[in-house]
Amino acid sequence: MNKSIGKCPFCSDGEIIYSKILVSGKQTNVYTCSNASWYSEDGEMFELSKNATCSFRIWGNSLQKWGKRSITPKEVKSLLQGKDVKIKLYSFKTKKEYYKYICLDKEYGISVIWETNI
Ligand SMILES: [Zn+2]
């Protein structure tokens, strides 16, 4: 089940492919540029293969520590179309909920725009 959900914003001809992989034994959504390929020997640490020309990817669990279990294909699709995407985050420290916008980040896949209060 690998499905293209949009064009890669960081290279000229890549498509973003949605798939599910096991990360530390858990099914995780992952969105990778078709010009990137990731591999893992232990299912925990993922490395970019040598022939990759783009490194863009979003790990679906990257906001897990903020109480967001998974980044959905719908959210990624909207980001790729340049739309604002609002998400709910939860801080385990302050026990508060936050509503924030997220954006695409070349290095981290997704980043949260903390400065903006919604
Ligand atoms: Zn790309």
C-alpha cells in the first residue's frame, strides 16, 4: 500500500509516497519523497540510502511526545497543497492543550509554529 499524495516541495520531480512501516515494533505512517529511500537494520534507526537525491520525509510519529499519535495523510496532503493545518497538541509537563499550526520542514519533515496562538 504505497500511495502518492502530492508533489515533493523540496526537489523538482519527487512525489510524496504514503506508506506504513514498523518503527520499534509499532505501525507508523511515513511520508517519503520518491527520490529518497530509507532503510533500517534494526527497525529503529533509519538511514538514507546512498543513491537518494532528496532527503525529505515525515515520520508520522514525530509529534508523539506532544500527545499527537500520528500525522494523518489528510494533514500531509493539505500541507503539500500549501494549506494551513491546525493540530491539537498536549503538553505532558503543563497538562495543557495547545492548538497550533504545523508546516513542512526540509530537515525535520514537520515543524510546529509555536509563536502563533490560535
Ligand atoms: Zn523530494
